Amino acid sequence: MADLVGRTIGAGGRGGGRGVASSMRSSNNSNNNNNARQMMSGGSDVSALYNLVESAMFNMPQPDPTTNELRPAELGRMREMLQQTWDGIREWLAAHPNRTDRQNAAMHQGQFLTTTLHMVCKLTDPPVDVVESLIDCSEETVMWPDSNGWLPLHHACANGASGKVLAVLVEAYPEGKIKQDKRYRTPLHFAFFRKDAHEDKMSLKADARKSMMNPLNDDEDDVGNSMPEIVALLADSGAAELQDEGGMIPMHYASAYGTTREVLEVLLEVYPESITKRENKGRNPLHLAMVNAHRKSSPKVVGFLLEMNAAEIINVYDDDSHLPIHLLSMASKFPEEKIMERKNASDCLKLYLNARPKATADFLTAIQTLPEWLRDIAVINDHIQNILNHKIVQRFPTMILILDFVFLAMVIVVFEMTTSQTIDYLFGGTDTPASPGLVFLTFVAGAYFLLREMVQIISLMALGNAGSWAGDMGNWLDVALIFLIFYFGGVMFTNSPMSNDAFRSGTAITKGIMWMSVISFLKSTQVEFSVFVSGVFYVVQRLAAFLLALSVILLMFSQMFYIIYAQTDECTCTSEYPDANPFPHCDFKWSLLKVYTMLMGEIGNEMRYSTLPIAQFLYIAFAFLVVILLSNVLIAIVTDSYGVIKNERSAMVFWANRLDFVAEMDAIKNVGKSIKACCGKGSSGAPGAPTNVRETPNGEPVTIVEGLEEKGPGKFRAGWQSLMNLFDRNLYETYDVQPSSIEFWCYVLIRFGAFFFVIPLWLLIGLCTAGWLWPPQVREWLFQQKKAAISRADMAQEVTNQINQLKTEIMKLRIEMKGEMKSDRKEFAALKTEVEAIQAEVMADLLQVKEIMVTLLDMSRDNLGTR
């Protein structure tokens, strides 16, 4: 997916000129300043306007490379620089009212064939009046592509221009919405490079960024600036259907880079087929969303795609034969400190599994190849557990399980008998060698295990997952067992001369491996054994520091005891009387062994340390430090670690083991089907046509999903159910029979025959056929496990998710209230202005009335005076 994510803005994007700019910055700064001064003074240089914008772009603060975000101080400086740039453009336009001067300046082209309009659209959030003024200067520049084929609309979409600016550019050149650059990308493709492309309309960060970058727009409405409205503006002329050089449409970009549900709804509305559209590598939007599952908005994208059309996209293979979950597995190699990335990927996985993809061998193999932290989540999913429970009780897996157990039990018994006979013959002086028949049975068991391992390897190679075989320690245990069986089987069959110690040690190791194989078998069938085995490994891994400290302490005490007693009377007596019980600390290796046995509780005669005070002190210190303190620490560590396995990971451990077995069985069945098809015995039909169908009662064929077909009635299932119905407690009440009737005793006789003859005979025949003739209910009773209950960790995670959801809702409510308060303040301000205006008018009227009254009063006085 590196090729997809690498398709960023390119040389003509926001930083398209920054590689050149950084090398030219020092030489251009003085020239740009001179141009700006000339421009302010009314100079006629046509490049002055372009140089002003270019200078601002070259001197923009760079984001922090670790966070890809500007620091607050840098953000303020960029805001100030942008404001100075916009003011400079307005002043230049005011100082140059001549139409020709404006047109020449607007049409001037700099590096990469960009105009001033291109450069303005590269900057963050350009004002609408500046863009409109530049278009008025020269309307044709909005149609000019730069050297990469980018229109000003491409730059504006990629660099986060407001919806109003985009609307102005679209109104000036409507055909620009479907214009493609040299890589066949439209402005709609570029819209998903915006920083706010994945943010909700009510995002606090988005609102804060807008207010920081353009504080003068606080009194403007946000209509037209949301991502869904921008996408709707750009997608209404067929742009949603246009492909780039990789065959990717805007829906692919939205799924890969992440966006909101509202944006996806707009894209789906204008192009309904986009959700199933595949790019040049055969990947649909779900593939691209899963390979970018670590992104913040990817869970929303995956959830939307699966909600809209899961059936047609969830089981699709790309050109590399990868399902969407394969891409998730390959792209989710995140360390533990990447908490949010892991959470987003796990949320995508849960959504994918909840959509119930087909239980194919490729799907199970993909689950196996997931990182451990994702596989643990997958195996406790209801859909995965249903698949594993259903597949484990089918005839072939049941047969393999029973054959594994039978041959393992047989080789243990036979190997024990043959080794005892061989030891008696080679080293005991008897004349009877090991029975050739028993040795032959040993070879038969070894051949079975060898065949199992070879078929497993071939099957995994056919699925392209051979590496998982080498990474499983259980497989190497099987290889060692097979080698030892054939090696010592050959020794016992030919009675080859061999040293006593070598034969005994080798056969003892072989028997140990056999019993370890028994434990490995049990852990794949019983959850209790799975928890135990995994608990042992888990505890050992967490005892590394403790065991190192314990080894150092044991070496310390063994050396101290040895130094204290070296060449003392106790050791002299030991050398003089070799037949006597030797003193344990006269030799370093025996001293170390004695200290170790003392740790295990074998103190022995404590009076042996009474001869030397220092020895008594060391003995007391050892008893307290090692026997009392460290032993209890060991118990506490083991108890705590095993509790974690039992309470938190027991379900994960068991179902992970079952997944490995079921995937192996599916792989073997796939190889068998391939061989059958190569031999011409496969089912015929058109490529891709369903081969497993069932006819419904009305005569219509229904395709059965491989691995999850419904449990049909079946003769064996129906027959066993009929036998079980004989033992129904309500049987007599149902048929209303009494002990005095003949029917009652007939039922009793039938029950007796079924319980003592039919059922045991059926079970015995099924056992002799390795479970093949057992009814499904018996296989389910033996191997089907209950679904895992939610663990304490899962409950805690669920509570955390609910708390986070509440926080999000509170934040949205806060933003809504803030918006309403802002609107109310505007209304109050407007009302206050109106009241003040009315008050001023009233005061003016009162003053006029006062003046009139004064005038009338004066006139009346004058009239009275003349009289």
C-alpha cells in the first residue's frame, strides 16, 4: 500500500515548490522585499504581485517533522504573514486601477508555470475577495494548468481552501471540476488530501483551526465549508466516476485516506457503483480502507462500506489473491506504544468479522497471519468461534483428531514394549529380541505422523503461508518425534550394537517427547489443557528476571559454603573415608547441587553447620533469603501470572489453538480438492459458478456457503435424534400410555434395546471408523466448545469505550451550545444596535421638537412684544 499512500500532492502541491524554495530562499528574500516596496510605491513590474505571494510561501514556517503540525508560536506567525500577504494584494490592486496592469500581473507565470492565482490557492485559507479580485483581473487564468496539469482549483482543493473559495473557482470555470492533471486526478481526488477531510462537521479541532487562520470570519456562517458540501460541489459533474492513473476513483481516495460518513454518502449517491469499483490492482474501497485501518477515521469508513453493501465487497480477492483481511494483516505491524493505531485497526477488524465473511481456507489463513494482538481479538469473535465450532465437528477433522490420538497412544504403548525387550536383549542377556510385529507398528505410527506433516506443509505452501509452519514450535516437536521413532525403530528392528547409556538416554528423550505430544494434542481439544500449557509458557517468560537473580544467589551461597569448608576436618574425613556419607560442600559442583536441593526444601542434617559460626550465619541467611523470601516471591509471581492466563487469555489461547488445527484441516481438504480436479474428477461447470447448492422445497437452488452450510436434517442426525426422543421424560404423557397398556411395555422394550444395544453398537462402529459414522450430535458433544464469555479486560474496555462516547457527545453538545450562544450574542448585538438606532432617532426627534418649541415660544414672545 506504500504506492497508494505515496500518491500525495506531488511537486505541484502545497509544498510543490518548497524543495526548490528552501534552496532559493536566502537569495530571493532581498529581491522579493524590493519587489514588494516597488509594488507598494506604484511600480509597473508585472511580476511584483506574483513575487509577493511567492515570498510569503517561501517564508512560511515549517511544521514539526515529528507531529506534522505547527507549534502555537509558528501558527501565530503564519497567521500574521498570511494577513500581511492578503493586505498586500489588496493594496496593490488598489494602487493599480488600470485594467491592463492588473491583467498583465495576473497572467504572469513563474516557476512550474504557476500564476498568482495558483500561488494564492496554494496558501492556507485564502480570502474570497482576494480570489475574486484575481479572477476579475484575468478570467482565463482560472483555466490555466501549471506544469503538473493542476488548475487553481486543484491547488485550492488540496490545501484546504474554504467552500466559498471553491464555489468561486467552480463558478468561474465549471469544467474545471472534471479536468485531470498529468496523473489523471481531478480536483475531487485532491479534496481528500485536505487536513480536515476526515473531520466531522462539528469537530472542535476544525473549528479552532478555522478561527485561528481566519479570525475575521467569526461572524460568517459555516454553510459551504463542511467537507460533505465541498464534495457535493465537486462531484455533481461526473468527477466521482473518473479514474486516476492507478484506476482509483474518489471513493477509493476517501476510503484510503479516511473521511466522514456524510462524505461517503455523497459519493455513493452520485455514483452508486463506486462501492464495488475496483482499481488497477483489483482492490475495492474495502481493501483500501483495511490496508489503512490505523487511520483515525478508518473504522467509520469500514463500517459504512460494510453497512451499505457487505455481500459484494467483503469476500472479494484482489489481483494478488488477497482478501481485505490479508491487507489488514500486512499493514498492522504496530508496536505497543502505537495505542491509537492499534485501537483503530482492532475496531476495523471487529467490524469486518461482524459482517460474517465466508469461512474459506484463505480467510482462516489470513486470521492466522494477523499479528498476535489482532489474532487474540479475532479468535474471540462470535463469527470466528461459530466457524471453528462448525468445522471441528465435521467428519474429516473429527477423523484426523481421533487418528492422531489413536496413533499417539499406540506408539507410546508399542515403543515402551519394544524398548524394554531391546534393553533385555542387548544389555540383559536374554535371547529374545524385540518383536518385529511391534516394531512394525512403531514404523506405521511414524509413517502416519510423517504423512500428516508432509500434507500440512504442502497445503500451507499451496495457500502461500509456508512460513507459519516454520514458526510453530509444535511442528518442530512433531519432526523430532518422527525422526526419533524411525531412528530407534531401526535400531530395535536390526538389533544394531549401541552403547547402553546412549540407547537408554535416547529412548527416554523419545518417550518424553511422546508425552509432550499428548499434551499438545489435548490443548487443541480441551480448553483446560490449553490454559495450562499456555500458562506454563507465560509464567516462564515472566520469570526471566527472577530466575537470573535466583541463579546469582545460589552461585553466591554455593561458593561461600565451599570456601568455608575447603581443606577443613569435614572434607579431610570425606577423603579418608570414601565409603562414608560425603560432606556436600567439599567440591564446588556438589556444593551447588546441595544449595539447590536446600532451595527445594531438602535441608538434611542442619547440625553439619554447627562447627563453624560463619557457616551457621550463612545457613540462617540462606534459609531466610532463599527458602522463605524467594520461594514466596516465586509463588506470588506464578499465581499472578497464571491468573492472568486463566482470567484474561484463556479463551484467546484455546481458540487460537483451535484456529491453527481447523486452518490446517481446511488446507488439507483444499489440496485434496485440487488433486481431485487435476485427475478430472472435479465437478464441471463454468468458472466461478457455485458447485455446492441445495434445492429448496419450492424447487429453487440455493448456494451453500462453504464451511458454514446450515445443519440439514441428515439421516444420521435424524436417526440419533429419534433415539434420544425415546428417552424424553414427557414421552408417556405425549402419547397417553399407562403401565397397564401394551404400548407402555413396548416403549420400555424399545428403550432397553436402544440403550444397551443400538447406541453402544453405533458408538463402537463410529469409533472403529475414526468418527466417520458417528452422528453429528456425538461429534458436537465431544469437540464443540462453548463460546467465550466476556473477560474482565473486555468489560473494562467496553466501559472505556462508553466513557469515550459520552465524552464525544458532551463535546458535541458543548460545541452546539457554543454555536447557539454565539448566534444569540449576534442577535442581541443586532437588537442592541437597532435599539440604539431607534433611541438616537427618538433623541433626534426630541431635539427637533425642542427646537421647534423654542422657536414657537420665541415667536410667541415676539408677537406679544409687538403688541
